Amino acid sequence: MQANEESKERLEDITGVTCIYVPVNDVYESIQWYERNLGYRPASADSIYPGITTAVLNVPDQNGKLPTPGLRQVVPALFLRQSDEAGGRLRFSWSLDEGRPHAIACFISPRIEELLERFKANGVNIIGQRVTSGPNITFADPDGNLWEAWRP
């Protein structure tokens, strides 16, 4: 290998997660749910209307700006996709949880107490709360997709 090739900075193979595909029954209603409860907003200038079958949601920064996709994505976008009749939801069972359904992803929240109060006020299906290495909330969206939120 030549000396100039050795000195070049090598990018990692994986530098983030850009999106999570989320199966839902009604994309329009799910947009409103994810915006009200988790702060996600539609990412494009496309029209949002009842009956749409796909939407991309992002979390805005502290100034209200949506992120520009790039090599490093801190909070993944959610791609809401209308599922077919067979459906399929984001969860799995784990023997350590005695076969109970388990969340597929965990959000980090520095304000988890506020998030929990918002969930309660909005009637979010809270599956459980626990403290492992920090407060943790397991919850479901209206379609039964299981998520967690955790404060380190």
C-alpha cells in the first residue's frame, strides 16, 4: 500500500440508521399520532391527505429545522407504509421476556418524564415502565408497533 493511501481517513462501513419502515393501517392518521406523541413531522413538501399510502417523517432539531439526509443520521426517519391485509408489526417475542412481545427499536429521550406525561394525556398504549440503566417506557402505536423510549 502506498503511503498516501495509508494516511487517508477511512469511513466506517456503517455510519447511522437513516430510516425504519413502519407498517400501519392508515398513514394519514399515523402521521398525526407520531407528530403528537413523538414530535416527528412529515419530511417532504408533498401533500399530506387522507388515503395516502406512504409518508416519510423526521424529528426536527431544537430550532424546528428538519435534518438534511447525509452520511451520519442521528435520529432515523420513519417511513410509514400502508400494510396489506396480512399486516405485520414491528415486534418480536423473546424468551427472556417469557414470550411477551418485545419492541423493535428504542428512542433516546432526555425528557422521558415529560414524554410519559404526554403519552398519558394522549391515551398512548403504555405497555410497561422499568428502570434498567435509566428510565424506560415500552409503548405501542395505534397499529400495535412496539417501541421503547429510554433516558440514559
